[in-house]
Amino acid sequence: MKRQYLHLSAYLCNKCQGPVITGSLAVRESEISKETEIRQVGAVCLACGNKQNKVTEPGVARHFPPVEWESMNLIEACPISTASAEVLSRAELH
């Protein structure tokens, strides 16, 4: 049975040193299978809205354990690019 997992990471913003949160979704065919269909969903600083998608200082990122993300539609049916664009554009307004 396919299961979708959400991965989250946090690191420092280059502009304001605030927390940048980045996420991705991936699919596993079974509990022991390798993740496939990995899609980045975006990165944004929660403090200033900077869209910094790369960690600039090595070893500074904090990676949180993946969590199963139950959805009626798995990743291939989900409009990730549209959803992430909407979230990132909202961040620009603040």
C-alpha cells in the first residue's frame, strides 16, 4: 500500500537569522521500500518571508523525522506546485 510522507527541515535565514522552514513530500510503496516521487514543496523564512531554498552554512539545518501524511490523493494527484506558489506568495505579503 502506498503511503505519503512529509519531511520538514529548518535552518537560519541569510537575511534576518530567522527560521527558514522547508518541506518535501515522498511516497513509499511499503514500510521497507525506498522513497520515490519526492517533491519539494518550498522554503520560506517565517520571520521575514525570504524564499531561501538552500542552507548556506554546513551542519546548521535541523531535520525533523518524517511523518505519514494521509491524503485522499497521493502525491501524483496533488497540485503541489500550485499550493506551494500560493503559500509562498502569501509570505511575500507580510
